[in-house]
Amino acid sequence: MFEPSLVIAAAALIGLGIVAITLLLGWRGWLALKQRELDSHRSEPREPGSPMGAARIEISDLKERIRKLEAIASGVDL
């Protein structure tokens, strides 16, 4: 009735369709999860405080690194 190669081709095509649909549903679910994560981060209240404090700490860290690099360049052991 049907040739074996036709049956194999039809089964492979159906299997490929099932895999494609499953991957598409998984992708949409992952995108929805990431969207919920982004929305929850936007709705959280920000921490009180000034960003200037963090900037001052970062600047002092950079100054310390520069001091150490200058000491290494001049040959002084720390």
C-alpha cells in the first residue's frame, strides 16, 4: 500500500514538527519568565542612599590601585 520510504519520511516530518513545536513553546515560556523577572526588578523599591557614597568608595579604590602601581613602577616594595 505505502512504500517504506514514504512512511519513514512522513514519520520523520511529523517528529520534526513535534520537536519544533516543543522548542517553540519552551522558548515562549523562557521569554515570559525573563519578562516577569524584569518586571519584578522594576517594581522593587530602590535602596535609600546616595550613589555618591559608592562613587567615593570606587574613587578611593582607584587611587589606592594607582598608588600601588606607582610604587611598583618605582621599584618600592609594599
